[in-house]
Amino acid sequence: MTGAARPGPAAAREVAIVAFAQTRHRRATPELSEAEMLLPVLREVLDRAGLRPGEAGFTCSGSSDYLAGRPFSFTMALDTVGAWPPVAESHVETDGAWALHEAWVKILTGEADTALVYAHGTSSAGDLRDVLTRQLDPYCTAPLWPDPVALAALQAQALIDAGDTDEDALARIAVRSRTDAGTNPYAQLRAPVPAGDYVVRPLRTGDCPPVGDGAAAVVLAAGDTARRMCARPAWIRGMDHRVEPHALGVRDLTDSVSTRLAAERAGAFDAPADTAELHAPFTSQEVVLRKALRLDDGVAVNPSGGPLAANPVMAAGLIRLGEAAARIHRGDSDRALAHATSGPCLQQNLVAVLEGPGGPGRGARS
């Protein structure tokens, strides 16, 4: 398993999410290029942080050329940052949560005081279920073409067989998530939907996320800079990411060891959280993550509706961090966990601990 590199002596720097913005997620956006989708979001998040275009000390983005169907498609989106002045820029070929991690490390090491992070995904550009099979082991698994819904169904059946959940409990997760999304104007689904027919047994239509397009952006800042930009900064007290084995046959699909290890490293178990934004695209994955993160009924899980209400691939994980930070900004939370995942059956997992001024407070972990 792999994790974050230790940033060194400067790790004591305080870093916070000071602004968050996202699109109104939609089923398809054929009329928009990546740049056209991103431009209003970047303007909004920079305005909230009080930054001019190009003023952030570091810029990092997350997306997938394979999903977009074009090589180096992220360079088109980079047009939204502006051609002048030149910027220090990087890109990760995965969910934008990992771009946020890179930017966080950049600030911890003293190479920047502020950072702009954004992510975008056009899931409607092709057959998403076919596209995501290409993440699998190319020798033994990918030739069988098991799509993400089929693999999630394997995980759900394993949970049911182990007695961890049942189909009625999964349906209640879907209803709760989409009911909570009713107050979220950005969500694609803002009301409960019928459980529907089986997509792949035991998962029904209601257990699966919507396919949609969208983008999100956050601004990070260090220390007093963050305090000037935001009345209630969401301080990142710890963040880590871990990876499960690639081969599904050697994993226990009812558990997420990588999530638990990332949470331990990030300090998630040092004090109770009041909010958890979980990147669980399927209802069964919330069951796994609740167990790994030791979340009880006293924690508000996915009050934004989560990915069951809006799941723009490559941006959904970054949105979990942004939504958790936004609750702290509004004063609705003092300590929140944010989780992002990538790959089949929760293969790669990132966990961050965010705190407001009323949180326990401590040095950053990585």
C-alpha cells in the first residue's frame, strides 16, 4: 500500500480550504467545452477568495483524458486559468481530490502560500460503464469486461452474505441521500427516485449514481492569508491516501483497509467528527466506508446528497472535500471528514480531516 510523502519540517504550517464552487450538475452538456464549463466556476471561487486570475501561487487540476476521449485534453481546460501571467501548474490524471492533495503538500513545503485546485468530468461523453472497465488489470480482469456496476454488485452481495446489510437498508441509504440533496441547488437528483428494476442483482436503479457532467474548484491558503480570505477557514488537520491490491480476488470486498489506514494516518480517529462527506457512488459502498471510518448515527453522512445525487466522474471526490469545507465555512460543522475514491470497489481512497475554529486543533498530518 502507498501513501503520502512526508513533506518535511514545514509540515507545521496551517493550510485551509477558504473557498469552494461547483457547477449545477447535469445529465449531459454537449454544448459546452471543458473551458466553457469551468470558466464560471473558476471566476466564482477566485472571487470568493479575493484573488485575481493568475494570482494563486500554484494551480493543480484533475481530470481524465481517457474519459474525455482526447489526449492532453486538460490543456484545453487550462485556457480558463489565463495565458498571462504564467503560472506554476500541475495536473493529475485522476479525481481532483488528489490534485488538492498535491497542492496541499506544495503549500506545506513552503513553495506556495495559495493554490487553485479544480476538476471536471464529462461522464456523458461516452459509455461510462465501458470506459471504466479500462481501469482493471489488463491481463486477467479487463478482457472479461466487468463494468463498475457489476463489480459494485459483487461487493454488495458480499456485504449481504456477511450480514452487514440487506436490500431494504440499501434502499434507505438512497432515499436519505436524495432527500438531503433537496436543499442542494447543485445536485443533479434532488428527490428520492423509485428503487426500480435490478441493474445487476442485488443493485437496483436507485442504488446506483446518476451519470452526469460537472466541475468544481477550491482555493487553499496558508496561515494568516487564509484568515484574511475567509471568516471561518476549513483547516486541513490531516490528509492521506492509500491503495488496495489491484486484483479483486485478494481483497475482502466487505472492508476497506486502505480507507482505515488513511483515516488513521490523517488523524480521523483522534476526535469525533460531526460531518462526513463520503465518495460512495453506490449505496453498498457507504456501508463499507461507515465501518472503516467508525461512523455512528450521530454523524451527518453526506448531508449534501453525496454522489448518489450528483456524480461527475473526476470531480465527485473533490466535491466531497468542498462540501465538507462549505459546511465549516457556514458554521454548520466544526469537524468534518472528507473521503474520495477511485478505481473499482473502493480501490484507492483518500481521507481528509477538516476543522473550523471550534475544532480540537493540532498540527497537520501527512
